[in-house]
Amino acid sequence: MHGPPLVGWLLVVLCAGAGAYCLLRARGAPAARRWETRGEGLMALGMAAMALPASVVAPPAWTSWLFTAGFGAAGLWSLVHRHLHHAVGALAMVYMALAMVLPGDAMSHAGHSGAVDAMARPGAVASLAHSAPGGVPLLTGLLLAYYTVYVLAAGVRLVPASGAVVEGTVPGAAVSAAGAGPAVVLRACRVAMGIGMLAMLLTL
């Protein structure tokens, strides 16, 4: 991932922690939710791998294609099983993996003539390589809007309402933050993954 190395390492820690927790909780999850939880955990670990700072850890040239194939298969599986949010996440990862290896003008022909004119000027090739954003701006903007709404909506649901009863507790019993239950922590992990996705999209 491009961008400041500190941001990359923070994303690695965030996504790796969320992925590890999801995989651990998948063992005790109901059968209907087990595969979904495992899929979230594997996606979070994939996000952690993609978030490694490129300036510190230079990945092999074939890494982006491996991410494309893996997340593409995950996206198709999610579509078949009608897990639309997971499908959006997997396809967003495919998009970012392709943006890592394809220049911006190869994914979008908008502004192509301007890029050619800039390359024709002496000394402009290096500046174009550093200034041209990766990916398609419209698609990046749509994904940013989707994950912004998702993070805000999911984050609001994490805040317990006054007098609300947390699942698995006795009504009227005091509920501490530590005892909120694994379901709440899993939802918090999903919010963390959404924040990580926002940060990765912003570095394109």
C-alpha cells in the first residue's frame, strides 16, 4: 500500500487483530454464521497483507494478481450466497489490487489525452507517475461513500440505547463494556474493517 508507513502499519495491526478474532470466534459460532464469520476473518487478514507499506516491505510482482484472484473468488462466492456486503468488500479489494499494478489511465480513459501531452514534455514522466491517482475516481468515490455510510450506521448500532438489554443477559442486570458479549465485539470488528477499507481507498 502507498502512503505514510505509519498509516500502513496501523492498518496492518487493526485488520490483523480483527481477522484473528473473527477466525477464533468462528469455532463457536452457529453453523449458519460460521462460514460468514470465517470469510470476514480471511478478508481482514487479506486486508492486513495488502496494507503492508510498499516503501518498507516490497512485495513480489505477482502479489497483486494473487490478491485479485483470491478476492475475486471470494466475491463470487458471496454473490452466490447473497452476502452483498461481503461481495462489495471483496470486489473493492479486487479493485484496489488492480490499481496497484495498473496505472490510472489504464483503468480509466478519462484524461488520457492530457496524460499523453504531459508525457510529451521533457521531465514530465516522473511527475505524472507520482501525481496520477490509481483507479477510477468515480468508482473510488462511490466506494468511499458506501463505506462511510456503513461505518457510521454500524457504529451507531454499537452504542447501547438507554435501558436496552444486551443479548444473552438477564433483563435488569448491569452490563459492563467488557461483558458486552462476542456478538458486539464481532460487530466492532466489522466497523474496524470498514474503517480500514476507507483508509486504503484514500491512499489510492
